[in-house]
Amino acid sequence: MDLAMPLPAIAPFLIGLVTAPLAAKVAKPLVRGVVRASVGLVMEVRKAAAKAAEGISDLTAEATVDLTEPEPVKPKARKQSPGTSVSPN
């Protein structure tokens, strides 16, 4: 039996055993920051999308009203004689 064979596998295992807790301490705040920034970005995009949807909804409602309302009948303009004035009421 050759005892040299298990030694190459033990060294990386021991290194990983020592560095894993250190990497977790460093990686956790980094990952938390990335997740927090992503959530903030998603919230801002949702707000912008809601505002855009509201604007489109308003435009659609206005266009629907414009298309469904009959055209108002404009009163015919009266001819004025040159010496008379019309008072605005």
C-alpha cells in the first residue's frame, strides 16, 4: 500500500476546511449587498412601470371619451353690422 496517494487529497481538503469560514464571512456581506441592490432596482422599475401604465390608461380613457362623445354643435356666428359691438357676457 502506498501512503503517498491520500496526501494529495488531504491538503486541499484541509485548506478548504480552514478557508471556508473565512470566505463565508467575506462573501455573505457581498452577496447581501448585491441582493439588496437588486431588490431596490426591481422596486424602482416596478414604480416606473406603474407610472407608465397609469399614463397609458389615462390616454386610453381620454381617447375613448373623444371617440364616443358626439361632436358638439357649434353655434353659427352672427354677422355684426359695422357700428355695433357685442359685449362679452
